[in-house]
Amino acid sequence: MEKLKKILQNKKAVLIVGLIVIILLFINLYSKLNKNKITQFAPDENQTEYIAPSLPPLTQSAELREAISLQQKADEEYSNWQNTTRTDFPWINELPVHSEKYFVYFDFNTKVFIGKLYPLVSDDVDEIKNEIQNKLTTDLEIPLEQYPIDWKIFPQ
Amino acid sequence: MGIILFSLVFSVYSGIQNKFTNRTLAQFSPKLGTFDIPSATPMPTYPPEPTNPYVPVTNIYVTVKPGSQVGLITGGPVSSGAPYYCIDDEDPDGCDDNTAFWVPKGSGGAAGSCGTVIEQGHKIVNSLPHFLKGKRDSLSPAVSNCGYTTGTYSSGYISTYMPIDAYNLAGLREMSKNNSQNVLASQLLNWWNIQSTTGYIFIPYSPAAIQNHASGARPLTGCVMFLNLSGGVHVGLVNSLELVAPQSAGNGIISILQSGVSFYVDRFVVDAWNIKNTPLHQTPLQSVAGFGCHT
């Protein structure tokens, strides 16, 4: 206690201690301010991620879920139809065959080729028919014996 | 003396601390208006645009009438940036010879403030799976335009999502993937019928509708084609109409773009302006219900 009293009576010692305390307090104040700034500025990581407004919400309503499910079923039906037609008629993508004098396609539902002919008066219709049949059987390898051709003639 | 000094120091310290704390708060207080407070919802960062941008068809074939092309085109493989789709690209053999039909990528038609609907449709097709066989119900990368993005899908990109996204990407924002009335095609058909006041118009299917498209009187490009099925309705975007000579006969091919099914391009025969070979085409009026368009 005596030593402390002596030190406190020494003005120089008090000033030094006071300065040290002041410096320490300001260091403490500075660090607090910086910390404050960091917490104020630090963006929420979740906020920086943009969530597209067009995306279905994570919690879809029962009505929306039902609509999606029903549409998936309808699309599945359409998809099956696409696959079936291409399996049953693998040459379908090669059609129609056409020129200025004819337009020929296959009707899925009636399983018949529709041959629309547009001959000039000078044209030989049978010749045009032969040309079409050769194209279908030779070039496209279509078994015409299974599928009749329904000819429709439109003289020009 | 020591006590006085410490009291003085603490007073100064407290004063300074309070002053700085208040200034810090003031700096970020929107009420004081000294700092633009960061928005709770930051500006979105959109995914990059998909590669292979759509290149519209221009002056490649003689277009006798607006809205249609004359003659069916064949050729070999095409890149995704080409102005055609090669329909054999979706088959197991691929587009490997010069006899495969090419389908011109449609242009023009229904449009919003951010472009044409069909242009957005082509971008979406680029993001659908391009494998040789399988369902086209995933989407990656996302397609973005004018502040709207489709998002990515590992599955479940159903057929109605394509028109909803294409219209939104074009700047027509009335439809939403969160609206069950838009998501289910049979309800979308009804929805379209009551939207005439906002520029949406429904055109019932008829051979005259196809003829008007071919003449340019009422283009259908980018319109939503509604196809009746026994168990619902399927939709696609009208892509292009190709007519063959003699053009007045109304023969050719109409094509649609679609998602959620096995092939993203489908072609239907047009015979005397009638659309044939649809899933239920026993009578024309039952097969294609009509077209959802925007004026």
C-alpha cells in the first residue's frame, strides 16, 4: 500500500499509467467499431442467391401439384403415341413424298396412303403413279402390299 | 488525482463511444437517408445465356406468301445454331444422311416487348436434352431474357412449361408456372378464352385458320397449339408451315416445338389446309382444339 501511495504521488508515473489506459481504451473502442461495421455490412449469404420468380415454389399447393401430375399423364399419353407411330411406321419421318405433280402421305388412323395427283393434261397419270410407287417401295422400303394407296386426282 | 484522471478518461471514452455508435447507426439508417441500405432482395445474377443462339431463317427459300415456306427441305446433319431442325436428330440413327427432312426454324409471329415467342422457343429447345432417344423433360442451362429466367430442371419440364416460359421470356408475363390454370393444358385452353382483354386471343381450329396463317392474315407462329388427347390436352408452340406446290392446294407440313415428350419437334401433314395425323384426328375439329395467340 505504501508503494502504491508513492507511485500515485509521483505525477510522472500517474501520467504514464493514464496514457497507457487511454491507449488501451482507444484500441478497445476501435476494435468495437470495426466489429460493429462488419456485422452491419456482412450480407446474408442466402440473400445473394437469386431465386427465379418463375420456379414453382418449394411448397406447391395441392391444386398445383394435381395440375402438374395430370399434365404429366397427358404428356405421357402423347409421348407414347409419338413412340408407337415411329415404331409401327419406322419410315414415317421419310414422308411425305412430293413433287409439283403429287403429294403423298400416310394416314395413321386409316392406315392408308393418300396420293394426291396434280397432272397436266399432257401428263400420263399412270406414269406418275408408278414413279410414286417406286419411290415408296425402292427408296423408302415401305411394304406397300400392307397399305393401299388412295389416289385423288386434281387435273391442272 | 488518480481518481480524477480515471474519471475524466472514462467520461471522454464513453462520450466518444456513444458518438461513434450513433454515427454508425445513422450511416445505415434508411430514415436518415445518408446511406443506400442494401435491398433485402439483392439484384439477381442470371445464369449465362445458352450457347448456339437462334439464327432466324432469312431469304433461303422463296416465300411466296408471308407465314409459310414453299417446298420441303432435306439435308444432312445441322448444328444447333443452324436455321433448321433435322428431324432425324431425334431418332436412334441420327441425322446421318442427306435424305432427312429439315424443318425451318420459325420466325416472327406472336411477340412481346422482349422479342418473339418462337425465338424464345428455339432457345428453350436448345436447352432440352439432345440425346437420340428419351424424354425431353429436363432443361439445362436455364434460359434467361429481360429479367425472366426459366430455371433448370432435372426432370418434370412438362409441355405447358415451354409456352409459359417462352411467353414470359418474350415479355408477356400473364402466365405463370405457379398457376394451376396455366400448368394444366386443358385449363390453359379455358384460360386463353377469357384473356382477350389483355391481348390474348384464342383461334379455334379450322382449315381457314391455317389458310389465314399461310396468307399472313393471321399468323400462328409462336401461338400455342392445343392437341386433344383421350386423357387430356397436349400443347406445343407453332413453329412453321411449309407448303408444297401447287400452293393453292394447301398441302404441306406444319411443325410444333414441345417439351415433356419424346420428340421436341413434331410435324403434322396438312392436306387441303386440314391438319392430319394428330393423336385423335378422326375428325379434324376434334384433333386440334385451336391456337392460343397474342395479338
